[in-house]
Amino acid sequence: MPVDRTASMLVNEQKNDASDPIRIESEVATPLENELKMIDESDIGRIDRQYEALLKETQKQEKVTLETAATTEDKRTKKRRWLSRIFGK
């Protein structure tokens, strides 16, 4: 087969491949998939930051609750000691 005919056949095959809808869709789908992955990764990062902030806030609230409970218990203990001294119990 002559070289010019082989070259012509290869060019025609490439033209036919370019109009193939499956190939075109896959070429378009790849950037969209990459964009979705980037969106998912940014969402995961945002959710992680929100979770960390919520966890810190919860820990602060628990600390305040424990401190309040300890203060209340101290007041009750002091009151009992005072009454015990007066009544001898």
C-alpha cells in the first residue's frame, strides 16, 4: 500500500473518531469529574472545620457545667459543715 494512501486512511480515521459521541462525552466528563472531586474535597474541609468548632464549643460548655457543679457542691459542703458545728452532727 502506498504511503499517501495510508496517511489518508489515518487522517480519515482520526476525523471519524473526533465525531464519535462516546469519545466526546468522555473528554467532557473528565474535567467535570475533576471539578466534582474538588467540590467534594472543599466540602469535606468545611465540614471538618465546622466539626472541630462544634467540638471545641461543646468541650467549653462541659467545662463550665462541671465548674458550676463543683462550685455548687462546695457551697453545700460548707453549709453542712456550719450546720454540723452548730448542732453537733
